[in-house]
Amino acid sequence: MKTAILIGATGLVGDYLLRQLLLDDRFTSIKVFARRPTGYQNPKLQEHLVDFKQPEQWSELLTGDVLFSTLGTTLKQAGSQAAQYEIDYTYQYRAAQAAAEHGVETLVLVSSAGADAHSMIFYSRMKGELERDVKKLPFRRIRLLQPGMLAGLRQEPRTGERIGLALGSLISQVPLLRQYRPIHGRTVAQAMLNAALDETPGVQTITLEKVFERAEK
């Protein structure tokens, strides 16, 4: 029986993952760290409303078996590259660092297709830097998922994503480009859950096509 820690539970993937964890008997306790309530009630659920800028106020509570990290935002929502970097990189890295220090053995992190610490593209570079740095933390198991464009119902609709999903659906009809098709948030969440239950030690980078496969295991 495991204790899950989840940051980013009010986002697209995080919400689907939380619902799956609440229904999974292998997890007897779920600790959520979020900026606002999830809206769920369950005996297994422990919600901690936190200020991610103040990790010293809550990092001691990051104890358990698996840290699921799904926090993220867009440049438009953040308002600047610096603000987006703070949310997508700094908050997640600090949480991972604290979890590792408190003996959490497994990290499952949602990254992005094309993540590359040396990329000229800001978003890809930011995700790549996060992947690079969490790999240095003393987790027994690290699972890095690299999905592409995410589909699903968001609490805050994103116009740019709707356009991207429409184009992605067209691209997916081309056999050679099918691997870049949009992926539903529910599928990513299932892949995260399955990856967390894989006891193989070490780092696994699960690329876009492999995310679909991992969700089916």
C-alpha cells in the first residue's frame, strides 16, 4: 500500500491523475499540494493549500512513496518567461528536492516532447533543464514522461491549444507524423500511474509514442 504525493492536481493531467489515484486501492493515502482546492472529498485525500514560493512552510510534509509532479502553466498565463520558469521549473524542482531528502523513492514527472536543456526554444530548454537536474536527485526511480499536445477538458480553456489540437488531429492522419498526434490528459495520467508502479530502479524517459504504450500496460 502506497502514499502518493501530487503537485499540480488542479491542472489537466493532475486532475485526471487524482481521480485515478482516488479509485486505486494500491494507494491508501494521497497528499495533494495545490494553490487552490481540488473540489474532491475522499477519506484517502489530504489537501494542503500552499504558497509554492514558500517551500519552507510545507516541504517537511513531502513524505510518502511516489511524487507525481504535473505542475505547469503557459507563457500567456504566467505573463513572462521568468514567471513561467518559476512555476514550471523552480516549484517542481524544489518539491522534487524536498521529496528526495525525505526518503521518497519514486519521482514521476510530466515533461514535454522535445525537452532539451540545450534547445534554442525557451519552453523546450526549460523542460530539458528540469529533466537534467531532477536526474541528479537521489531517487531510486525516476520516470520522465514526454507527451505532446494535450487534449481534454481544462478548468481554464486555452484558445491556442484548441487551434493546436485541431491541427494536430489533421497531422495525425499522415502515417509518418502519427506519433505527434494529440494525447488525452487521461492517457498521460494512466501512463504516469503505470510508470509509478514499475519497480525497476533507475531513470526512464518515456517519449511521446511510449506514453501511449505505457498507458495500456
